[in-house]
Amino acid sequence: MNDLLFARLQMAISLGFHIIFAAIGVAMPVLMVMSERRWRRTGSRVYEEITRRWAKGTAILFAVGAVSGTVLAFELGLLWPRFMEHAGAIIGLPFSLEGFAFFTEAIFLGLYLFGWDRLSPRAHMACGLVVAVSGAASAFFVITANAWMNAPAGFTYDPQTDIFSDINPVAAMFNPAWAPQVVHMLVAAYMATAFGVAGVHALRLLGDPDNAFHRKALSLAMVVAVPAAVIQPLTGDWAAKIVARNQPAKLAALEGQFKTVRGAPLRIGGVPDEDAGVTRWAIEIPHLLSFVAYRDFQAEVLGLEAFPRDDWPPVAMTHIAFQLMVGCGMTMLMVGAWFALACWRKKRVRQNPWLLRALVLCAPLGFLAIEFGWVVTEVGRQPWIIYNIMRTRDAVTPMPGLVGPFAVFTLIYVLLAVVVTMVLMHHIRSAPHMVEENMGG
């Protein structure tokens, strides 16, 4: 394997590790504030305990996310110096603003954690709200920078001299792909985290169905999870239309579409064969891809044959990751609808072991969907690091021996994941058994 591949693998592992903690850092403060609001309004000691324990969990995960995010920032400069040389002036604005948002989140999280008995209830909740808003803002700025890589704007590029001029950082930040990518990722963060939290408490309810702590925590998490699961397919449809407009080769790879046709089918499943130019064993729904991409059942969809072979993304990986992402999302949508129906019919969720098991199954699915989604975003953009401007192979550092840093960082991430998992398991297992009157739900 060459150094380019090791650089890409190191970036992929770093991003794949960090994005889980980033998503939790965006969503957990929202759940934390929701629980505190219930506590302040009702005076319930159960909601107080939920709030305090969720706050501790948020602090643990925020610390890990801060460290892994700092590593990513260094890796951009060390592994991709030519990219940063040209792109730094263009997308430096959102990265700078992300730094401000991060420090705001860190400061107010500290105030929240140490202000239980030092701040008034209103001021304490306000600190939690600032944490939630700054977490979302931090994600917003980083995602706009990534969206720029997919739909570059805000500059003039001369390929003859390799010079970027007429730079407009604001136009670069608000590029054609920023809105759908930001919304899609934020909703994914809320959905994945809420289902993850709900799955943990559902697991505990299976062994302790009368525990009011887990019952109420589960209900709070699903208040976020169900709407997010309903909204997410709509944001995905929006993002797909932007991909069709700006990255037609990526759209073709997503769907395993090798031929340029009118009335292109939407494929469910299947394995693309790049050599044969076909996607085998897929279920095809006639004309639906044309409609989804262009709102016209007879619209022409460019196949991969319309692009030079050197410009193709890895088709099989992109297509399969996309299918897995959609599959995870649809599973969570169905389980969320099941939960909502049970609540509407006033069924006791804690007495429905099959629904609780389904929620446990969904606990990792949201985070897996995020991982698959970033494979789609990053691998689907290849071979470009800046779409149609700079190839990834031209941006990598000339420093040899990248296998060494790759092995070291991978080992560090594995060890860190083990330690964090052990700490969280202890935190979850130490949750109290709490029983209240009026045990509905």
C-alpha cells in the first residue's frame, strides 16, 4: 500500500472516530436541557437524577470529542499540505468560527456542570441552552467547509497557473451544498443520539420494568428520536437533489447507474460490477431515480459511462454504504412509528418486550448510518479532494513512511474507545432504581 492510501485511511479512521462524539456533543445537550426543564417544572427527583447523569455522560463524551477533533485539525495540515495551502484562505472563515463555537460550548458546559448549586435555576438552564446552540453552531461551520469541498465556490481558479484568486470566504461558506448537508447532518446527530440513549434505557427496562428513571429517560429520548426519524428522509431527498445537480458522477455511483438513460430506475440493494458495467442482484423500481433526482419520471440521468474512468469514485463502496445508510434510517423510522403508535394507543411501552428489544437494536443504527453517510460523502467525492479542482493524490504530503503514524493513531483510537466504553458502562450500570406513583407509560 502506498502513502496516499495510508493518509486516506488515517484520515478516515480519525474522522470516523471523532464524528460519533461530535454528533453526541450536538444532541446530548438538547436532551439534557429538556430533562432539566421537566425537573424544574415538576420538581420530580427522577428528572433531576436524569439531568445530572446525562450531564455527566455529556462531559465524558465531550472531552473525548475535543481531543479527537484537535487531532483532525492537525492531520489536515500534516497529511494534506497542498490542500490547506490553497483552501486555507477560502474556508478558513468557517474553521475559525467553529473554534469560537467550540470554546463557547466548553465554557458554558463547565458552568453547567459546576453551577448546580451556584447558579439560579434560570441561569443554569440558560447555560445548558448555550451549550446546545453552540454545539449545533460548531457542527454548522465544519459542515459548510466540507460542503465546499463537494461544491466549491467563492473563488476563481486558473488551472494553468494553479492560482486561486478573487476569494470570497462568505460565498465559499454558503456554497450550493451547505444547506442540505448541514440540515441532514444535524438531524442525523439528533436522531442517532436520541435512539442511542433510548436503546440504553430500553435495555435496562427489560430487566427492571418498574424503574421510573429508565422509563422517563426513554420517553424523553423518543420525543427527539421520533420527529428526527420522520424528518430525516426529507432532508436526504433534498441532499440527493443537490448531489444530482452538482455531482452527477457521485449520484451515478450511489445508485450503481452505469448507463445514461431516461426514466432511470431506483435500485434497492445490489452489488455494482465496475468491469462489467452493471449492478447485479438489485431490486429496480422503474423511473423512480429520475423522479427523485429531477422531479420528472422521464428525466435523463447521467451514468458513469458519461465520465472518464479516472473520474469515477469507488462505485461498489459508495453504493453499498449508501444502501446501508438508508437501511439503518428506514429501520429507525419504522421502530419510531411503532413507539409512537404504542403511545397513541396508550399502551405501556415498558410492558412490551418486543418494542423494547427493537429500541435496543436501534441504539447503534443511527451512529452506523452516520458512518455510512460520511463514507458516501467522502468516498463518493473521489478522486477529488476539491471537486473538479484538485485531486486527492495531488494534495497528499510528500513525506514518506505514513504507515507508522497510521498504525500509532489507530492503536490510540482503539485504546481510547475501550476506555470510554468501560467508563460509560460503569456510568450506565450505576443508574439508580427509582419508583414513583402513577406508573403509566
